Amino acid sequence: MARSTWWWPCLLAAVLCAAGGAAAQETCAGAVPTPPRRGARVSVADFGGAGDGRTLNTAAFARAVASIERRRAPGGATLYVPPGVWLTGPFNLTSRMTLFLARGAVIRATQDTSSWPLIEPLPSYGRGRELPGARYISLIHGNGLQDVVIKGENGTIDGQGSVWWNMWKKGTLLYTRPHLLELRSSSDIIVSNVVFQDSPFWNIHPVYCSNVLVRNVTVLAPHDSPNTDGIDPDSSSNVCIEDCYISTGDDAVAIKSGWDEYGITYGRPSSDITVRRITGSSPFAGFAIGSETSGGVENVLAEHLNFFGSGFGIHIKTNSGRGGFIRNVTVSDVTLDNVRYGLRIAGDVGGHPDDHYNRSALPVVDSLTIKNVQGQNIKEAGLIKGIANSAFSRICLSNVKFNGGALVRPWKCEAVSGGALDVQPSPCTELTTTSGTSFCTNSL
């Protein structure tokens, strides 16, 4: 299958720009239409808000957003958050809107969990991701929106997640924890120049979305904070994530598409996704796909990644019962330091939402190219473990070299075919077949 070319216009623009200056870099900035000039600007302070760190501003944010919706200003409107600490419960955004955080502005989530409304589970998950039933709404939320921008002068969205992490650790959660930002069934989204900090659960979660750009964003959470994924595009298409620093308690970037029978039924893949120039650290993976991939994941390019102090450099994961597919994925130009597993591609990762999943729904993993990966202080080269009745096929490793202070533990492979060119430590025999090497040569 030929790779989708949705990003070619932006890459062409980058090449033309590079011709005029060596400092130019490839970018997907043109993947989302540039918002029109906003016709109006309002401040949350104009609606009774106070940035004193004590006043609860949930109603002020709601009034400000409602005012933008009513105004219907040409090009939409900007909600300005001035310097200060703006304590708030969850609030919704609206279409044709920019949420702008000034330098020194902090939108801080209340730790009063009773202030967080419940919403229905996502249909592609069938239940809350952690617990059956409903889930807490994200701090900043939107559904069915178009032309939404969240940006600023590196202002901060602070989830104050410790109260949620403690409930999770003590087993006292009643429902699935909230994200910091979730936009659902929305399009033309830009998130840039903002710091996301201490999310209760996943940080940035575009789900069932299209035309999404996340760039120049910082995502922070302690390494012992549970499930604080950085950026998780989920059943979304035309997504670009670039130039971000992410240090959290779970995967830095994880591409998803629904969970077992619910994801299979919903049937919306994640496709045409670019991830580039991401730096960070995580006790789990720097770049991940899965393990919730039941709607399918295809046409992914991840490049120029730099991860340190992590559990996995690259982790592509699925499970029996998932169904779906992972195909046409290229990961290139990766630098790793002090990482346990350089690469792991596995078909036995992740639990199930309930006992109703189809055990015969086996995922298809095909056409993955991992190239130009250099790692130092690596403990184990990696594991590529397919599924007995659904072997992973056309896995290509090229110029993948892992070194450690001691001898790096060798590759482990099972139920996989493909090729390996210039790999250190020496690749497993499953990746040295003639047909696999031919595919590998052609894919580079």
C-alpha cells in the first residue's frame, strides 16, 4: 500500500524554504488551515474571574465561552487569560475560538473532585478506560467543534493531579480519571506554546478528530504519576505532533484507535500521522502505538526523536482480541540514552475492557520500517513477538545499533518475518530471510 501523501504540501513548502536558509526545518504547520483573524477578544477577568489562586473561576470561564458563542464575531474570538493563577473546574470550548494564555498565566484545576462532572464513555472504548461506566470530563473539553486554537506565551495548564494519582494508588477511584484536554469529533485544531503539567490522566487527547497540529508544547508530570501519557491521538486523522518536550509517568506519544470489540465496531482508524522532533523521558515508552488499536493504525511517520531515561525507546503493542491493524509505519532518526529496551514490537500487551471480546479477533501487523536508530546505555536490544496465528510481517530494521556499558542483551523474536540490514547486536534469524531483506531494501 502506498503511503498517504497528505503532508507533502507542507514538506514541499519546507524544502522551498530550506533552499533560502539552512536553518529551515520540515514542518506540518500547513496541515491545519491558518485561523482567520479573530474578530474579537474577551478576557476571563471581564466575566468575574480572579487570578488570585483562590477564587473558583469555573462559572467565569463558562460565561466567557458562552459570550464568544453568542457574538459570532467574524473569524471567531479569543478568550484571553491574563497573568495570574486561575483556579477552575472543567469548562467547554466552542468553535472558532482561541484560548490564549499570557506569559505567567496558569489555568489550575481544582482538586475538589466533586466539582468534576461525569460524561458517557467513548463508544470506541465501551466504558471508562480504567473503570466500567462513566468517566470524569476533562479539564478543558470540546465536542463537535471546528477551528479551535489553544496557544499562548508558554502559559501553563496545571491539572494538580496528585489527588487523582493518590486515589488511583489507594484503589478509591469511582470512575476513570479526567484528561487535561480532550477534543472529540472536532477538526482544524492547533495547540501550541503552552505547558501542560500534572494531568490527572492522559494530557492531550484528540479523539475522532481530523486536522490536528500540536507543536512547541511542553508536557510535564513526575515519573511515578500513573498513566499520565503526553499526547494520545486516538481514532484521528491528519495529525502532526512536532517540536515538543515531554517528560511524564507514561508513554510520551501514544497513537490509539479504540479498545477490543468496541473499537472494532466503531471502526475509525488513526491515520496519516506525523511525529517529529520530540525529546523527553518516561518510565514507559518515548514513542508508542497501542495497545488500543482495534480501529486500526496506518500511515505513520515518526522521525528525529530523542529519548533518555526511559523504559522503551519505541514500543508498538497490541494483543489477541484487539483485531484491527498496524501497518505502513516508519520510525527513523532516533537517538536513545539510558533506555532498557531499544525497541519492542509485541502482540501480548494490554488488558481487555470485559469478558465479551472476541478471542479470535487477531490484529494484523505489517510493513513496519525502523531505521537510523542509535542507542547508548541500552540494556536489551529488543523484542519482536508476534502472535502464533497472526505473525507480524515485513518488519524492516536498518541501521539500528544499540550499545551498553556491558554487553547488550540480544534480540528476541517470535512469529515474525522481515529483514535486517546493519543491525547491532546481530539480528535474530527471523529477520534475515531473503524475501524479508528484499522488502527491507525496497522500503528504504
